[in-house]
Amino acid sequence: MFATETDNRASRATILLKDLSSGTYASIIPGCGAILTSFNILLRGQLLNVIDGFTGPEDFEKNVTAGGFKSCKLSPFACRIKDSVYTFNGAHYVADKFLLGRNALHGLIYDAPFSILEQGADENSASLVLQYAYQAEEKGYPFKYDCVVSYQLKKNNELLISTSIQNRDTVNIPVQDGWHPYFTLGKPIDELELTLRSIEQVDFDAEIIPTGEMIPFRDFYDGEKLGSRSFDDCFLLDPAAVQPMCSLKDTDNGVLIEIKPGKNYPYLQLYTPPHRKSIAIENLSAPPDTFNNGVNLIVLAPGESANFATSFVITSLK
């Protein structure tokens, strides 16, 4: 049996999706960009949270950008826009809500207050549907659209996360979608085994902007220990590969996290922070700077929608 629960103790409510039979639960803060703050399983009598997130609304409000945009929704663009400038339908725009150096970073609604459209539970799952209606607030993206995010906790420790973007404007709009979760298994990532089903890496310049070239890449395809490897890189997933497209495994404690993106998330960005306590594994609909390079850019006509989905599965191997 599943259930939902609302925790109102902090400045903004946290919604918990619970599997009452296994003890697994996920927590989401709608008012803080619809972020996922935890995904917990019972492992030999102890709770293990595999999400390195913010501790609550206050932590989020103070540290969302300085803290690495942990778990943030990346929309209407993900990662970077070169020099913060792009051209669409003959007009020039400057997207400058947050800059890293001179480049725009991580979209415009990462801190948006989402509203709850519905929540509920039955014997098979617990779910939460959230919405933010973007009203062209930022001059760098003067287009109206709805972002609907759905979380569904299912049996066998699976969390399905879906996003729907609908054009609410009277003109075509450019769209890229992504997520920015950091995963942890409670130990340095150097000790974990990474599997990545990619055969090509996006070539970046010194500012993490695609050069237009692709680099052959098969490291970690069949799984190997991360060791001292560092990443701030984007990979094209192998369309012929079998799910999961990416996984993180602690062989000592027998815990496996699997990331299973749908076809509308063909790219995966990896980032290893200096503390190396977690790793960002980011589903993307297109590579960085897609508003300029046009690679996999989605253009929505008025009223048209685009849908994206990924799932995280935690398995105890012992």
C-alpha cells in the first residue's frame, strides 16, 4: 500500500510519497522549484537516502545557486547558453538570470514556486503532480509556457519523474529540458562503480560550450570503478543499448542506483563536485547551448506540448 503525506513544519510544505510496505519514500518541495530532496530505502534496518539535496526550504532559499542547483528542474534551457545570448526567429535575446562567467546557466525556473495540481495513492503507487505557469517574467525568454512535473513512487523502489512542457504563447518557442540531481551512496564516489551506456562524448571548449565535434567514448560502458576520474561532460546515450543507461553501484554494501531515461532524454551530463561525496547525473533533452547550436532543439508551436520522462530505481543486492 502507498500513501502521501504533507509536512508543514518548514516555511514551505514538503510532500512525501511513501511505500508503506517497504519503508521506501521520496520527499519533494513544490514551492522550491519542485525539487526532489530525498529518495530513501531501508537497507538492513537503516534508512539510506541516495539524493544529495538541500536539507529543506531554508537551505534551498539560501544556497540554491551556491549549492550547485541540486535536484533543480532545468527549463526552458539546460546547462549553458554561450555568452548568455541567442537568436530565435530573427530576434536576439539575453538570458541573464544566473551567469557563470559570461554564460547563462541552468534555465529560469529552478527556484519557481510550483503549485500542486493533484496528489494521491493506491495499492500500486503514490503520485504528485505539480505545475508552474511561466508568464514570460524574464526578458531573455519572453514566451509563456506551462511546466508540469509528475512524481510517481512505484513498487520495487522505482521513482518515475515526468515533465510536460506546453506552449501557452501565440508564437513558436524554443525548448530544452533537463534535471540536475546529485546521487550519493554514503561514501566517496571514488569507491563506486559507474556504468554509462554512451559511445560518444560532446567535445567542449574551456567554458564547457560544445565545439560542434563528437569524441568516441566507451569508458564505463560495461561498468568500472570511478576512482579519481573527474567529469563536467556531456554524453550522447547509445540508442541501441538496453536500460539502464546509467548506474551507480556500491559493491561493498550491495546497493545499486539505476537511471532509466526515456527517448526524449538522449543526453546525459556528468559532474563530479570537488568534495566527491556525490555525483550529478543529469538527464538532458539536448546538449548545452542548444539555443545557439540547434542540436536537438525542440520548437513548440502554440498549444503544442513536449513530454520527457526518466526513472530512478534503487536495488539492494544483498
